[in-house]
Amino acid sequence: MNTKSKNRLIDGLLLALAIVPFLAAILLKVLFKPAEEGISITGAMIYLEIPMPLQPLYVTEAMVNSVAVMIAIFALCLYFTRGLTVVPNSKRQVIAEWVVEKVNGLVESNMGKKFMDFAPFIAAILGLSALSSLSSLLGLYPPTADISVIAGWAIITFVLITHFKLKSGLGNYIKGFFEPIPFFAPLNIIGEVATPISMSFRHYGNVMSGTVISTLVIAALQGLSHTLLGWLPGALSGIPFLQVGLPAILSLYFDLFSGCMQAFIFAMLTMLFIAQAQPED
């Protein structure tokens, strides 16, 4: 096998590695999802229950889909960074350099040059959040519609915020709770704890509400189609004609636009909160 054929084989395997996890997640959903009649709005399915000392550990649909997204991102990173050269000689290297350039510019403009090492972390948040929301286009339960997933991301951000605040000294960190006057200490403590909570519920609420609204609209259109067009002869009466068009438009907004927008907002809040914890000056 020559070098060109070997490279093509490796590229194909990496692209397959980015696709197979989603196919496996879809297969799991088909195997575990019970037959339903009518409208159903539930949380993530539980695939496995592992006994633990305090409480069972549940392996949910959201967790499995999160792993699928992470494997896909890992495979795409390997694909786009294979065979890098000083002067770009492939479209994928141009795309990879464009992504790096945009993320670096985003971090520098919002956090300052002092925090440029955070660029990979911000890129990971953007990619993980966006692809998690977009997985709903494949019929999967989006991990961003599970509060536990988003809360985990927010807690990581909160730990980083606290870390940079403590870099100025424990005394200054505690003193900050009593500014501008000691009377505001309880409010400042609440505001500190509220940071990861607000970040979690903002992202989760927008994605979950889109899922609920889309489901309700699709069910309503199905019932309306049956009511208005039930007089059609034969099998035509059972075709939900009114479901054609509008659900696709809703999907473009809630799954595509809103999902990517929430990923951008979460990344922006992460950058701003960390940068404010220890200003560059």
C-alpha cells in the first residue's frame, strides 16, 4: 500500500470514527425506547442502573450522547490536524487554521492576551455545546437538554473563576464579599453561588424549551391535519399533510440557530467571568 492510499484509509477511518458513535447512540435509542402513542415529553432515558453506596448511578441517554459527541470531536480534531505543513496545502488545514485564528481572536478580545492559554478550553466548550444541541437533528436526545450535563460545565467554570480570584490572595477574596459595605456580604455570597446556577439554567432552559415547543407544535399539527383532512379517501386521510414545512422551520431555529447561539453565549459568559475574576491590569 502506497503512502497516498494509506493516508486516504486513515482519513476514512477518522471520519468513520466521527460518525459511528452517533449511529450507536441512535441504535441504543431504538432498542431501549418503548412504543408510545400520542404525545410524550420526557427526560433522558435510563440505559443502566449501577448500585452505589449512597444512591444508584444512572447511565442515561444524555450521558451516552455526550460521550458520542466527545468521540466525534476527538476524531474530527485528528482528521483536521493530520499532515500539517508550514504552508497550508489542503483545505482541511485551511479550515483548522481558520478555526484556531477565530477562537484566538475571540479569547484575546474578551479576556486579553494574559488568558490566551484558555483558547483550547473555549474552543472545546463551543464545539461540545454546539454539537450536543445539533445532535437533536439526528433524532437523539440533546445532552444540552439535561440540566446535569450543563451543571457540570458550569461547575468547571465556577472552579476556574474561584481559582483566579484566589490568586489575588485569600484575604482579598474574602474581603471582596464585604464590598462596597459589609451589609452587602450576604448578597455577594448569593451572587457568587448563583453564577454556575444561572449559567446552567440559561443554557438548559433555552434548549429544553425548544424541544418541548417543537413537540407540542408537531402534535397539534397532526391532530389538526386529521380533523381538517380526515375526509380524504383511503390512506390519504392518515397522512399528516399539515406537518410538512413548519416543523422543519422550527427545527432550523431551535436546533440549529438557538443551539449554536446558546453555545456562543455560554462560552462568552465563561470568558467574561474568568477574566473579571483577575483583570489583566
